[in-house]
Amino acid sequence: MNDLVEYILDRAISYGASYADVRIEQIYTTQIVVTNDRIERVNVGVRRGMGLRVLADGAYSFVSANSLDKDLLDRLARSCVKSAKLSSLFKREKIQLAEVKCVRDDLVVPSTEKPHVVDLDFKKNIALEVSKFARAFDSRIVNSTVRLLDEYREKIIATSEGTLIRYVTPRTRIFLIVTAFEAGHISSHMDGESFVSGYEAYRKFDLEGWAKRISEKAVKMLKAEPAPSGRFTVIADPDLTGVFTHEAVGHACEGDGIVAKESILTNMLGERIGSELVTIYDDSTYPNGWGSLKYDDEGVPTEKRLLIDEGILVGYINDRYTAFKLGMKPNGGARAQDYMHPPIVRMSNTYMAPGDWSFEEMVSEIKYGVYLLGSRGGQVDTAKGTFQFNAKEAYLIENGEITKPLLDVSLSGLTLETLKSIDAVGKDFKLRSGTCGKGGQGVPAGTGGPHVRIVNAVVGGRR
Amino acid sequence: MMDVLNKAIKLGLKYGASQVEAYGSSSLNRIVEIEGNDIKTVRERMSRGIGIRLIYSGGIGFAYTENLSEESIDYTVKKAISVAKIRGPDPYFKSFPEPKPIPRVEGIYFNSTVEFELDEAIKVARNMVEKALEEDPRVKSVAGNISLSAGEVYIANSLGMEFNYRSASASASVFIVSKDKGLSASGFELKHERDVRKIDFDSLCRKAVKRSIDQLNSKRITGGRMWVVLNPIAVMLLFSNTFNSAVTADNVQEKRSFLVNKLEKEIAFRGLNIIDDPLMPEGINSRPFDAEGVASRRLTVVENGILKSYLYDTYRAQREGIESTGHASRGYSSEPSISPSNLIINSTYEKSYEDLISEVDRGLIIRWIIGAHTANIITGEFSVAVGEGYYVENGEIKYSVRQAMLGGNILDLLAKIVALGRDREKIGNLVTGSMLIRDQVISA
């Protein structure tokens, strides 16, 4: 494979590229879907291809193909350089890259039960078992759907400057969605677990306890009432805090949005943007983190990036281009979904650092508010700084106590106002896994933090 | 490609499968990306692969590959058989569909799109940046892309089916950020067409700039119950994250849908019709047959507010002993799933857009929604932020709204539609006018 990588880079340079990077990937994938006691779907297969990016005359161009035929690769290298040169004619400003050291490394994330080797039967039984545990919990559960996913990815990243990295990563994930029905009411709850490892992770995973907790919540939500709407004091659990940190702050700290002047945090380095209780990291080095990676897709070593230090904006996430433009150091922020996509500036594991409040203290001071847990995702308009996140679970807080369950509800706000409205940060901490979507690419990302209290937040209920 | 598919089918039969289906696709995507007032990158993606589905001892097996060598096809067929063995006999599966005459669909392949040169696209992109910056000095950042796709789909099975068709499409998007007096606002426009000549890049730019500028004078409002006008793009965002998956037979049969037991029942206001039309000329999801080779036909989904049909693929139809409605969709790397083709919403109560707004005493025009994908597709509950909204009082548009949320349930929303606007637009796979809806909850 190394020969092929050399060949592609060599062709690109010979056609006139000043710089080129290439990734070749082979990805074994499995997806199993079980509905109740029946297997609904089993998809297995192998994806294999290459993505080449070149810089010629100060313009970028990218080609990808899922064929490794040498003649085709030669043709693609030529057309890629040609496109870059064409594009250069119409560019307002030439691209320059920050210097980095070359890296040679061979990284294999260890796994004893590799996803592409483990028997399909074993995987199928995990999914069927989880579904059974979920339904056994309560007769009101009318559907349990389990999705079991895994991949085994072998990737080579190489640059014309001499970087050559082989990176092998196993990933396994499981999702459970439970639906409950009672007297015309419908409710659902879902959760997922992800491991950067093979199936050995399942040896110490309490599937039964996990499934039951999800079922319990779905049943509990049958009694949920519509949430109030308007401005309240809210408490976000670590999952929701993580999503807020990722969506509202992390995205706004991405170097591409800063260079393009799209982000609300453009030109704000060194300024106070949040309460002094707020410290936020994007940490690619977090042990076993879902979004952890040692090198990014430009072959640059990653790091633990401090973005907000006690309320002061101190850092951005950069790739080699944005680092050059901003006069900063590249910090390993370039990631691509797979060989079909070029690397773009992305987060890894984004979290708020814990403070010193206990959960009980936070709740006890609230007369009327909402406790929001978990997240089905969120979205942000980085230009306006408007964010929205949907909680998976919500409860009313009345006179310092958590009372009734509430129907699906979201939190929305303006990032800069909300960061200043955080008046308590918990001493607990949790990091969880998710997929971050940007520019049509999804990459594994970790999000986390402690319980956090926000005053004057907008809750979008239907009451 | 058809040769490869036939080879796979022969191999499958040879290894003991009772029926074999092979699906293949190939595509070329070319994209010019704009960011920070400049061309960011040019991308070209070639992709192809095949998915093999077969029946072995009554069980369904599936596997895919992107490597079309004989060796890899052989491995993939064997893999599909091993999957079928593990799954065991399926009680509902009867047969893959038989080949039947397929209709003609107008306007799904245009030379103009396929032959649109990359350097032309780069020029257009640069022009869009200049146009947007010239349009208004408050414009600070222009982003977007121009995308051109061409592809071919192949489907064959051991019952003698051998179909294929070519298609092409083009899209353009513009995202503008403008700033004034410390406030910033964004404006977004998107156009997706089969024929690239139908996209007016300049006007797209002008519209996006206007949207961004219009929002620079935003003000806070007081929340409460009010009337809402959902513009077509907001309708599309809400529908694609609720109704579109709730109406599929797999979710209904598995009770993962708020439309369970709603067939022949009133699910929307009496004047509402929803038609699924895979034959619509130049429709973005138009096609002569679906991903299993079932001939396309128009289907009435909702008529006068009454749910008339769910959407089926072959498997889900056989489970109820009926014919597939032709709604299988897939890429080569997965088994078919069910989704709408083009959805056309119309009504017996249609009014001009101006008349819709004149009916609002106090309310919001909502054009863009943030977080529509977090809607609960099982229950239909949603709680989203208003990305672009305008406050209306006594039938007059007052100003753009600084921050607001809309919370509700899609069935409740459908029931409270008052009228549909005649400002009909094609947005992605949805054709609709604006919806005037009474009594919605806005928080601010």
C-alpha cells in the first residue's frame, strides 16, 4: 500500500502540485438492526478507496475514488492538479500552509476481538438479547429496535512533505430505541454506547441493566406533560452541557469559521465571553475518548486545546491553512469523514471543566425551573450565535425539588448571553460519544461536562 | 456494470440461493466550494459499488462491495449467503419483484448538467462572491457551493429483471453573513434542479443577501400562543424530520410511528392533500422505478385531511399481502429502506401569500428552523428554534425576530392549518406553498 501512496503523491507533484496529501482507507463495516425478536437488517461489506488533495498555484483541489486502479489514479491526479490551477485563476487570495514537522508512525488501536473478525452470530445475539431485555421490562413497550454497528478501519495518511502514518482503529456502537404505548399516548426513549475497541468491550458491559434503564424512561415518559414555554432557570445534565459546549462554543471556535469571519467569536481572542465559572477544552488526547485521535488527517499531531479559560476566549481549533492565516500554530484540527471527503476543521472531544457545586445545591435554590437531561442533538447558527438543543428527558423543578416529567423540549439561546448566564457549575463530570455533522461529513466526536445551571434560558415547550 | 450484476446473480444461484438480486450504482460528483469570500476548494468524487441481496433457505442475506473484481464479487456473494444462514428463514418474505413495464419520466437527465464544465462552475462561484459583496456593504462573508452530479442506477434479479436509468442534478447554495452596529445576521438560499440552466445564480445571491440584511434590525418579542406562517423551506424541514418517516410502512408495522392506526382517519385539516409523485417532470427524486425495480406511480397519501396510504417496499407490502407502492430507496451499501419520492402538498383552501399574512392578527412568519432534525420521529413532538422569523401584527410584517422557539406536535400542527399559500415552491423533494397555522406556542 505504501508504494501506491508514493505513486499517487509522485504523480500529483509531477503534474505541478506544490503540495499533496493522500489517504487510502479500507473499512470493514457491519450493521445489524433487530426489531423486537426479529432481525430486520444485516449489512456487511468492505469500503476501499483513496482521497487525494493537492495545492497548486495556491489553490486546493480534491479527488476521491473507490478504486485503486493505477491508471485511474494517474488520471485523477492529473485532473486534480488541473482543477486546482483552474481554480487558482479565480481565487482572490492564494492558500499558504503553516509549517509542520514530518511524522512517521504506525498506530494500531489495540483490540482483542476485532470487529471484522468476530462472528456475525455473536453480534446478532447481542442485538437480540438487548431487545429482549428492553421488552421484558414492561408490557406497555410495543417496540424495541436495536442497531449494532461496527467498523474496522485501516488508514494511511501521507503527504508530499514526507509524512507517512498508518492508523488502524476498531469501533463498535450499539443503540436502543424503545417505544411505549398506553391509552392513546405514545412515548419513546433512546440511548447509545460507543467503544473505540473491538467486541471485548461487551464482556464487561451490563446489557440488561442498560436496556432496562432505557425502557424505564420510555414508560415513565407516558405520563409526561407538555413543558412550559418561556424564560426559566434551567439545569443541564452532563450530556446536555456537553452538547451545548460542542454546538454553541466548539463550532464557533473552529478556525475556518474564524478565517471566513462567519463565527461570532471572530477577532475576540483575549476577551471575556463567559462567566468566570466557564472553562472549555477541545481535547483530542482524552484517554479512550470517542473523538480522540493522535494525528489529524493532515498528519499533524493533535493536542488538548484550551478554548475558554475562566470565561476568557484563548484558543481556536486550526488546520494548517487556518493556522497560517491566523498566525497561530496548527493544532491537529483537520478531520475527514473518510477517503471520499477532504479534511476540514473539526472538534474532537469538547467539554466544560467541572466546578465545585453539588447537584443538590443547584436544585435547592430554584423556585420554578426545568431540569433537562440528555440530548437528541442540536444545531447552531454560528453567525448569529443562536443555538438549539433538544433534551431527551425533562422534569419540572418546583420549590427546590424535581417534580413532574415533561414532554420533549428544547433549549435555545444566544451563545454569548448564555455563557454569561451560567451561575453554577457542578463538580461531577461525564464524557459521551456522538457524531458531529458539518459540511456533509460526519465524524466521531466526544462531548461532556458537569451539571450546569443557566439563568434566564428560553425553553420551547408547548404549554 | 450490468455484466457484473448478472455475474453476481449467476454465482448466487450456483451457490444455492433460490433468488438473487443485484443493485449497482455509479456516480460522479463535482463540487465547487466557496468560503470566506473566496473559492475554498474544488472536489471531484467518483463512486461505484454493488449490493447483493439473496434468498437462501428462506432467509434474506445482503452484502456489498466497492471492489468489482471477480474475486471480490465471489467473496461478497458468499458473504451474503452466510448472512442469510445467520438470519434464518424470514416468515414474511415471499419474492423479489417480477419485472413489469416501466413508465417514462421526463427530465431526470440533462446534458446541460452533465456537460457543465468545472471551469464554468468555478467562474460562476467567483461571480457569486462578487455579486453578493457588491449588493450591500454590510455583507461581510459569503459561503456556499455549486454541485453537479451525474449517476446511473442498475437493478437486476433472477426473475429476469434488468433495468437501469441515468440521472443528473445540480444544486447551488449561498450563505451570507452581514454585520451592522455590532449585530450580525445570516441569510441562506438553496436551489436544487435536474437542469443546471434552471438555476439563476445571481438571483439566488440577491435573495440570500436580502434575507441576511432583513434580519439586521431584529427585535425581541413576547412569547405566547399565536398564528404562524411556515414558509415552504420551513415546511420541508419539519416534514422531512417527522411525517416522512412516520408514513413509511416499516415504522408503522413496527409501531414506531405516530401514524399507527391512522389509515382512513383524519390526520390533518380537511382541505389538505399530499401526493407522492415519482413521475413529476424534473422532480429531484423522480425515477422510472424504485430501488427494487418496482415501476413508479403516483400515490395519494393524504386526501381531504384523511390518511389514504402508507408507503411500501416489496417486503413490507408482502407482509400485508398487498402490492409495493414503489418506495424502496437505497445506495449500494445497504438493503432498501422506505422513503417518499416527491411529495406535493396542495389544498382546496389556497390563498395568495399576501392574503395569508393579512389574516394574522399577531404571529410569526417562520422561514428557517434550527434543529428540525431533533424532532421526535416516533411521537411527532418537536421543539425548535426559529432561525429566521418575522413578527406580524394586524396583517403587517413588522420586523425580524431576535430569538424565538416553536414547540408542538406535527399532528396538532397539521390539524390547525387554516390555508395554504399559492407561493408554491419546489424545495428538495417537496412541493408546497406556505402554511398558515393557528394557535401555535412561541416562546421568546
